[in-house]
Amino acid sequence: MKSITSESCSVHFNEFAFVALNDHLENASYSKVFILVDENTHEHCLPKFMPAIEQDYDFEIIEIESGEENKNISTCTRVWEVLSELNADRKSILINLGGGVITDLGGFVASTYKRGIDFINVPTTLLAMVDASVGGKTGVDLGSLKNQVGVINQPEMVLVVSDFLNTLDERQLQSGFAEMLKHGLIQDRSYWNTLKNGVDAKEIDQLIHHSVTIKNKVVLQDPTEQGLRKILNYGHTLGHAIESYFLESLEHESLLHGEAIAIGMVLEGWLSMQLQGLPEEDLIDIKNTFGKRYPTVSFSKKDIDTIISLLRFDKKNSHGNINFVLLNQIGDPALDVQIEEKLLHGAFAYYSE
Ligand code: GLY
């Protein structure tokens, strides 16, 4: 499968991934190689990863606890301290082997340790393969607020090895699939049509490659999210607020990122019909597609009010306005749409119908 290369970062797939990694390690002559894992990737992914490395490097494994609740500055402090205790210098590299928590947090730790050391992302979840690990966004949550602290900094490379997907359960796979559906909604109607009725496992490599191609094209045009890159946040304005709310709530089970943004995409689809003229048949298509794949959540009035109040922390906000990405139609996004609060209640009413 062809690598996707650009000036800032390259993504290598499957058998080419390890060739690229070994070439890089040979040429870059790092003083030390650190590998960041959680307890799951330590057990299931590290044994697949280590034998693929040919160089005789001095490796150190750093393990953090899995889960979004650990994606915070205390975990970063622990990793910075371990790096320091193990004498990581500026010629060290951090390889992030894991899902979005590991690649986001590890990227941030590497970008700030001694003002920045190299890092490589090796995503092990579908979500991280098609979204989190690509594009250089790094960071951690602030309390329950998603990704409030971070920097944009590109990894040396991203290695997508689909064999790691065999370590995941169905719920995790569906969570990543939501980001792939989003790529269809914002850029490519025929991709949406391909994905929406389900795909065969044999096709997954090709589809991941297509999703990374879409994301990479957007990121290349607008790496620091001044404009176009915001389209990657379709479904995320409400989706992140829902995810944050469920993370903190004692009454609800937490939602996976993809489950939360699936709801966000239905809600923002309804807003798109009201404000951007998204055709009703497109909205029904969106609602049915997500409805078939993801659990339907019931929201009380208190839930909705709290979720709406969390929107003021969204990173796309400017000058006190909440800016949404909506759709004119499937494949055609609209940026920076401001929305009155009472319309948001209408979106939740539609979702719950
Ligand atoms: N996850 C959205 C972005 O990378 O811009």
C-alpha cells in the first residue's frame, strides 16, 4: 500500500511501515528510543512491534494507564519524570504505541520535553489510525474538557499496521468507523455511500488508506486550523461536549469518542438542514446510518442544558461565538456557522424522536 508522504510528515502502511521505521532509526542515530504504551498495548501490541525492529537500540518502555480519564497533565508529568530519570536527552525519540490517548498525550510529552524531541506515532486503534495519529494535533484534557491543552507538532512519521486491529473489540472498531463516516460526510459522498451499509474486513486496508488520504489533504492545506481544517470537526462541537459530559457524569456510562461524535453528527445534520439547506433525504440517511450502528442515548433536560453550557469551551469559538461546521449537502461542508441556543434544543428533540 502506497505511503502518503508530504513535507511535514509521512504515513507508511503495513509491510512498508517497518521498512520505513528501520531506515529512519538507522539514519537518525538516536541516543535512546523510548516506547510509550498502556497496559493493553504493552500486552497485545508490543510483542508484535518489537520483533519488527532490526536495530540494536537501547529501548526503554514507559507504561501509562489506559483510558480517557488518564489523558491529563498528571500523566504527562509522570512520563516527563521517567524520561528525565532515564536520562532522555534531546537526541532521544519517543514512539507512541497505542490509541488516541497514547498518540495525543505522547505527542504532547515529546513536543515539550526539553523543548521538543522527535516522536513517531504507531496507532493501534482504528480511531487513531484514521484520525488521531495523523495531522500533528497533540494534547491532553483539562478536567473533563477535551484536548484543551496541547500543541500542533508533526510526528517524524506515522506507521499504520492494520494487524493491530485484531487486538480490538467490536465497540472500539465502531468508534473508529465513525471518523471514517465523517470523512465521507465532509468530503466524499461516494465514500459515504460505500461505508454506510457496512464493509467487508478484507477492504479495511484500502478504506483506512482512503480516510488518511482525505485527512492528510485537508491538513496539508491548513495545518494550523485557520480555516479549512475545521471541517474535520464536523459532529465534534456537540460530540465533544457530549463526551465530556458523559465522562464526568455519575449517572451515565462514558461514551467512546466515536459514539459521542456519531450523536454529534446527527445533531449537527439536523442543524445543517435548518441553516444550510441540507436536503431532508441526506439528513434521514445520516440519522439512519448512525442509528443502525451506534447506541441511542436518552438525554434528560438537565443533560441537554449542561451539554449546551459546555459548548462555550469549544476550541473553534472566537470572540464569544460558538462556531459550528455544518453540511450544505453530503460531501460539501460549511464553516463557522453560528447558532442560537434554542435551535440546539430542536436538534436534541430530532435526535430523540
Ligand atoms: N481530529 C481533527 C483534526 O485533526 O483536525
